[in-house]
Amino acid sequence: MGIKPDSHSYNLMLRAARDCSLGDPAVASRLLLRNEEELTPKHAKGRRTQRAKRRAGQNEMGMDVDAFESTLFLDKGTEEQTVDPLLNKGEVHQRSMETYTESHLKPNNVTVASGSEPMNNTQMVPSDSNSLQLSMPRVSLPNLLDLRTDISNVITLGSVTTASDRLALIGNMEGLLSKMEADDVTPSIKTLTLLADVTAPEDELELSLLSVAKQHKLKLDVTFFNTLVRKKAKAGDFEGAKALLPVLAKRGLEPNLHTYSSLAVACKREKDGLQLLSDMKVSGITPNAHVYSALINRASKQLDYNYLKEILRSMKENQVPATEVIIRQLEFAAQYPPNFDKYKAKNTYLEKIDGFRGFYHNWLRSMPGQETPHPWEKFKQPKTENKNCDGSE
């Protein structure tokens, strides 16, 4: 359409990769893996047809150029077979290249790309051992942001379920940043924060993003580091998430409530959770319901009822109201499994439920409750009083 994308366009693309699924895999494959003829606009097809007619007019003998070039490559002697056709300065048509590759090369360790699954490098070697070895360029996965996408080595989309899978369809972090560079678009701190949110957790994410920020002279903020902390915490790497706190201090940033809320996600052990609450108290930050909910979730999964009691004591001390989410979590932790009979079987962990149930019910009577606000409540305009000219309502 001739519209140049900007930073906002790429940020929206990253948000789509983060929040939107592909829907029906069959429909997605049919839509995204269509051939180029179906994707080419009609006016572009018309120009291409005119160019083809002019070429045909110039070729008075009616010679098939593709067949001629294919014959040219295939009928050369042994000496000329060793020449890499990629170095030919003339125009090399795709059909002749494919014919040359099929006839003279045999694949060694060729992997067909399927969806977001990684592809091995394709190493092509001549079938004739006497000829010179030919190294083909690495085969990369197609990038759906390209105007023309080569999908000849793609059979179908794989299981595209996570945000990192969807990011792989648009070239991963490297491919997206190279696209931005080609469009003369400079990534913003929001771009890097979104990339930190959608990139796979096992990648060396921090170094890459810090390098990009240094290259474009971007000042990293607390929100960016909170995203990294939460990603590591959700992956279960508590030590790795905690190691980012000195990085914040080095850059003159202070952790906020969102930082500690992200850290709470990874506090499996009682000492880690209690230390987190202690650090927040030293920092002058009062834990909120989100922090306690994350800690309760972890303690419930560990069946650590002593840990749960300490969390509830801290909630009571800080007078944090119990939300509906927290009460549902505690009700789940206070009940026996459906098929468990404590009179027939003995379980050391589950026997502690009785003691926790009594503590929990006493705690619930003395705690204030908080109803979960409707998601639209924050968007409502404050009510204004209608007053007359004399000031009366």
C-alpha cells in the first residue's frame, strides 16, 4: 500500500504475538502458506504480465529462456560444473537453480521446517567426489513479515501455542529487529520490553536485549527489568530472577511492588517467601494481595502448611484484605483430595490439613474481605454533581 511502518506498528505486531493465538491450525496453514500468486495484488500481476509480454517480444525466435539457461548449466563440462551458479552475475531464474541443485547436489542433513521447530543448517555437497565442494548458504525459516516469503521448504505449521512460537513466525528477535532496521525504524524501550515478554525463556535474553539497548542508546526502566524478573520467576529460576536486583541498583533503579510481586511467583521454599516479605518491609513497601496470592499459590503446591500459616500471619499483621482469589486458593488448600480417606490411609502431609483448617477458619473471622472489582470499573468516569447557577444541586 506504500505506507511505511513505524515503531508503533512493530510494537502492535509484538503485542499480537504475545496475546493472540492462531486459531484453527488448518485455516492458519492455508492462509499463511499460500503461494505467491494468491498473495500478489491484481495491479502487481498486471505489471508482471506486461513485463513478461515485453520479454517475449524481444525474444523473436520464441526461445524458452528458462529451458535455455537450464541447458546451459547442465551441459557444461566438468570444469564448468565446479563454478557456483550463485556467483553468476547474470539473472539466474529459480527454475534453473532448482534443476542445477537437484542434478549436481545431494542433501546432507536436510531438515524440513515445520512451524516454529528449529531447522538444522543445510549443507549441500556435490555428488561427484572429484568436483570442488560447494557450500550453500544456511537455510533459515521463512519470515511472514517479508513481502515475498519462500515457503518451498515448509510443509505445514507446527504446534504454534506459545508467544515465542508466534514470534518465530515473524523472524524471532533478530528477524524483527532487522526488519525495523531495513525500514529505518528505531526500537523503543517499549519494543524491548515486549520482546522480553514474548521471547523464549531459555534464550540468552538479557545480554541480547542489553546489547540492543546500548546500540540504540535506550535508557532501560524498571518495567523492562520487571518483565525479565517475571519471565525467570515463571520459569522457576528464583536465583536468576533475584540476581537481576543488583543490576537495577547499578543503573540507579529501585525495585517496586511489581518487582516483588514477580519474585513471589518463584518462592517455593518458606525461607525464600519470608525473606521476600522481610526485604519489602525494609524497603518500605507493603505487600499487596497480588504478592500474597503468589506466595499462597506456591505454598499450596508444595503442601507446606507451616509456610501457609506464616503467610496468613503476615497478611493479618499488614491488614491486607482477603480477596476472592485468595479465599479460593485457601479453600482448595484446606480440603482433602476427593478420593482420600484419612481413616484408611496414612499421609504425613495431608494429616496437617486438620491443623491448618482450624487456623484458617479463625484467621478468616478476624480478617477484612475485599470484593473483586469489575474489570470495567477503572474505565468509568467519576460522577459529577449537577448544580444550578446559584450553587444548589
